Amino acid sequence: MTLGSLFNPRKEREGIFKRSGRLPPGQSLTEKFPVLHYGPVPQYDMSQWTFRIFGEVEEPKTWTWEEFLKLPMREVMMDIHCVTRWSKFDTRWRGVWLPDLIEQGIIRLKPSARYVIEHCEFGFTTNLDLEHFMKPTTLLAIEYDGKPLEPEHGYPLRVVVGALPTAPQDPDTRYFWKGGKWLRALEFSAMDRPGFWERAGYHNIARVWREERFEGD
């Protein structure tokens, strides 16, 4: 422990994560949960809310909120890394994992499905390859830290992407914006289709450990 860390405990904890290999290059520890998004926070009448799956699937599906809550759920602990250079560790999420839906026959993908387009409120989209969407660190989350998502963090449903604390240097870990807030649909596609931030110059793949923040990085 340095003299400076005695007056800056956050900096000392940041050093611990860095030495353990969990803090990616160019990132800093935050103990808050910064709110970053473009546009307003939507308000919902949950009796009218629906979520759908469509595209390269054998049968499109639509769930009400009550129906969605009956889908198989799991809890995941992960480290998350924002493109704006903050990282938050050991975050706890609960929600639906895509492979559970596939294994239980709730949805059936066509062989042509290779990408997932996340459709969120106000026309916002972002994209992930199907292989990454099947990872245990990609979740359709309804809860954070044991509580329903707060509105500014994506209530009632968002995609979360991160890294397992036990395997923090997974080279395929993606920046947090690849998990869209206020999710309303997943579209399975044969072709990749960059979303809002990707069309604005952010990196299409967005691998954290390669610092793929913007196209050309």
C-alpha cells in the first residue's frame, strides 16, 4: 500500500484488480454505476409491454411481461467494462440466458442464424454475433444486485455483456454498450447489421482487451 492509497482507497482497490489481471488496459475502477445513454428514459405500462423474438427462427415468439417472468432464469456474476473507460467488478445479474431457451425448445433457431440484433426503445439497436450471445456472460437481465433494474439502467429488460471474474481476460469480452437497455426484441439474422453507436463510429466488434473502442482502433 502506498502513502497515496491511504487517502484514496478506490485507487488502492483499482491497483488490486489491475495486479490480479481483471482491469483491462485503458480502464479505471468505479464503485458507482454511471448512467450513460442517448435519449430519454422510457415510461411503461407493464400490462401493455411485450418482448418478441423473430427473424431466422422456426417460429416467432411474443411474450407479455407476466409470461416472460415464467421463462427459465439464472443468476450471473460478472465484471463489466464501459467504452468510456470505467470498469465495475463482481456485478450480480438475474435474467434469461439464450441457451436455456434453445435447450428447452422454447425457441428454435434456423441454421442461417449467425447474428443477433437487439431492438430497444426509440429505434435503438446494437449487434452481436450469435456465438457471443450464447456465452454465459450474455444475459437478458431483469435484476441487478437482487433488485429490479432501475429505469435509467434499462428497466424492465436489458442485455448485459461482461466477463466472468474467474476468467476475466477472455479475449472475446465486449464493451458494455453491446448490451442494449430497454430491450423489446431480438432479431436473429443471417447477416451482421451495425446498430446506432456502430454507425456513429464505434467499433463493430468492441473487444475490451484489444481496446476496440472506435473503428480503426
